[in-house]
Amino acid sequence: MNLLYNLSKTDPALVTKCNSRTRMHQRSMGLFVLITALFAFLSSYYALTTIFGDWDEFSQSYALSIKDMVLVGVCALLYALMIGLIDREIVAAKNKKAALLRIPLAILIGVVVSVPIKIKVLERRINQKIKDEQIEGMLPFKREQDKFISATDSTINNLELQINYYTKLKLDEEKRMEGEDLGYFGTGLSGLPGQGPHFSYARNNAQNYGRVIDELNEKIREKQEYRIQRLEQMQKDFNIYKPDSSYDLWSKYEALHKLVKEDKSNQSRMMVLGITLLFILLELIPSLIKLLSQECEYEMVNEYVDASVRKKFETSLADAEANSDPDSYIIIPEIQVA
């Protein structure tokens, strides 16, 4: 209970003089300060994790070294302490104008604190959005590669068709050579055994077709070598210019806005808006309570003590000025001097 009293800047000695409703009120104010500080810690811890951590695609989480983990924890704790102290001063403010001035600051803090929480809630969809954008950025490289492979394969297929055609012609001429040598009768055959003019003609044709086939095979080999070299160069260019998937805080924040904008069902928009309003409300509650609530018993007791101490101080100061001994102490029972 003393922690909640401390967070609401409540004097335990004074609040014990008040009724139970007043004590509950002061503890509730401290609880709201604790809740806002806790959410500030969680929000800043996640935000700092995205900054200092390395994204692990396999585990779908951020990997932190022990040193970075300690640094993130300390920074998040300091940020939560700052938010808690701001809320504590507002809760303990005696002037309601201070609570009124707190409202714009509460809205700003609520919006800022809610950003990492919104990213965490929609993290899976945000990560998928980042992946989709990376794939979309890779499509031009993929299309260029597919176009080159298709054109090269088409050229090689045409060359192979020509090889098949000339191979058939060469086989026909070789059969004619065999028929001429053995004296077979038939189309294109003389019927005279031996290597005569028809045999020489067929042999020349077979040799010419063989040279053509060799030239076509050489063209295929050159095309295949060029394809390998070109694909290697395209892969190097791709590795240099490919869009990388970045999972830092700003990249996720941009992906969040794109996700909300592209969601035609407005479910993402409503969730993001709801989380933002929730944190704004958490930040506004202490100020609203301060503005809307009547002066409680504790505040009246506190004002009475302050007024009594102030009056005794002024009286003692006047007595000290009238006293001929300048070294005499000003004695006020409520102020204890060590």
C-alpha cells in the first residue's frame, strides 16, 4: 500500500487520519500511475528491441545479446520512470489547472506509447506485408531472368531441331552409300556394286551434313556457356540491388500504415484506433479524475497542515526578526531539522 501512496505522492501519516473512501481514492490514483508506467516500460522495451535486436527469420523474433538486453532494459526502465514521475506530479497537483494542461501532453504520450503496442499486436500481418513487398520488389529481376532463360531455351531448341533434321539426312546418305557399295536397287541407287559416282555423291552429302551438325552443336555449346555466364552475372546484380527485408521499428511502422490503408474491411483500422484511444484514455484518467473529482478529505487535511505550517513559519520569522539574537533558531514543530 505504501507503494501506491508513494506513487500518488500521498503522506501515509496524513492519509491514516482520513476515512476509508479517501484512502482508497489515493491508492487508486497511485495504481493508475503504476499502470501507465508499466505500459510505458513494455512499449519502450519492445521499441528498443526492434532497434538493437537482430531479426531472426526462423524464430520470428528479435535476438539480443546480453549487453544489448541490459541496455534495452535500463533505457525502458528510465523511460517508464519518466512517464511515472510526470503522472505522479499531475496526480499530486493541488491546482486543477496543472491537470488541465496535462491533457495535451497525455494525448501525445498515449499516441507515442501505443505505437509499439500496435505493431506488436499486428506483428504477424506486418511481417507478412514486409515479405510481400520484398517479393514484389524482386519480380522485375525474376521477370528479366525468366525472359532471358525462355529466349535462350527457345534458340537452343531450334538448333536441336535443325540437328535432328540434318542427322536424319546424314543417315539417309550413309544408307545410300551402303546400298551403292553393295549394289542394291532402289530410289537414288544405281544398282551397280562399288564406289561409283553415286557413292561419291552420297558421301559428300553425308560429310556436308556432318559439318553442319558440328557447327550447330558448337552454337549450342556457346549458347549454354553464355547462359551460364549471364545467369551468374544477373545473380550478382540481383544480390547487389535486391530489396532487403528490414524489420526495424520504422519499417514496421510504415508497413502498419500500409496495412491499415489497404484493409478494405477496416478491421485493422478499428483495432489500431482502439489501441490508440485506450492508451490515451489511460494517460487521461489521472487528469480527468483530478478535474472531475471534488476536493477529498486528504487534500483538505493537507491544505490545513500546509496553512498551519506557513502561518507558524511567518510568526516565527517575525519573532526572529524582532529578536536581538540573530543566531537563534526558528522553531516550528511540523518542520524537523536534523
